[in-house]
Amino acid sequence: MKLVKHIANLGYGSRKQVQGMFREGRITDADGEVLYADDKVEHDRIRVDGEPLDPPPGLTIALHKPAGYTCSTKDIGRLVYDLLPDRFRDRSPLLSPVGRLDRETSGLLLMTDDGALLHRIVSPKSKLDKVYEAQLAQDLRGDEGARFASGELLLESDDKPLLPAALEVLGPRHARLTLHEGRYHQVRRMFAAVGNHVQSLHRSRVGGLGLDGLDEGQWRQLDAADLARLFGNHG
């Protein structure tokens, strides 16, 4: 791939804008030598304004999403892309959320520009656990765990029962729920189905991958070891 297209695809600007960056001498190699648009240079040796290029295509990140942010590029209000470098929303292929956390749910959000990896993660065949902690409006009754684990709970507007899910009681109004699928607003709808209301919701883990010390709003790039941990025995 030509350097102009490669750099433009990383979100640094349109091809015309990147061509202008070459003319202005803003694109160099690691030794500070000015590069030209038809040069052939390895990604890791390219610098823009003296800074290394953003990660190449194949980027996957873990983001600690705060409540109040939407998993979208276009919605009104605060977006998860506001927490990332500005260029990331202009990358091609797009850095996309892997599934979605609704606006008021916090916690682990994976994002990738690798379409095959995205589909592998969200595929029911992967059977990746998704672990949530919920603060509830009312005390737990005591029968919720059995209902969630039954494999017979049918949510409103659905025509197929949920897969069995595991409930761990952490307090009178505090529960940890482990799912093996990802339906629309599933946790909130599950508790609504047993007569309760989720006041706050946090996702702590997907597969074998947790937040690993990320504070709200922070993100980190995942490497091959992280992805192996994500899939664990589900590889």
C-alpha cells in the first residue's frame, strides 16, 4: 500500500491532506530523514511531526467506558470516541465497538478494526462469558438465581428463552451476573422480568479479560497474549 493511502487510512487526514504533509516535510523516518510519498518504509519507522504512527490496522483496544458515553460515531452527546485520540474515529477500516454497552452502563468495552476478530468475539459459538455487576432498586427476593439459571426465562418481545445465566448475590441489592450471550439490554430486561430495576450496571469481564487496573476513561492496546487470555479455552 502506498504511504499516502496508509497514513490517510490511519485517520491523519484525507489523501490530499496527507500529500500536503509530505510536501511540508512533516513525514520522516525514525532518523529524521524526510520521506516522500513513493518511498517504501516499514510502519514502525515512520514519523509524523516527529511522533510514531498510530498502530496499524489490526488494532484492538480495551476501554474502561464511563457511564454517560454512547457507543457510536454520530449520536448527539458524549461518545466513546471522545475518550480516544481524535484520529481513531477516522480510521479505515473503522475502529468499532465489539457489541455495545448502553449509555448508562460502565465497564469493559472492546473495540477493534479487525472484522474477523469482531465476529469471532460476538459469535455465540465463542461462548465468551460476560460478567456484570448490578446495583438494584429493590432487595433481591431469593428466587432470581434459579430463574436465571433455568434456561426458561423468556424476555418481553423475545420468542426464544435465554441461555442459563449465573447469579451471585453480593448484597441485598447488589448482584453479579454472568451471561453467555448478548441480547439487547439483556441484564436490565432480566431484572425487570423478575420485578426489579437496575439502577447502575458495570461490565467487569469479557471472556478471560478484565479491566486490569484501567481507570474510567482509560484505554490500552491489546496484544496477542491479551487475545489469547480473552478466548481462554474457547479459542
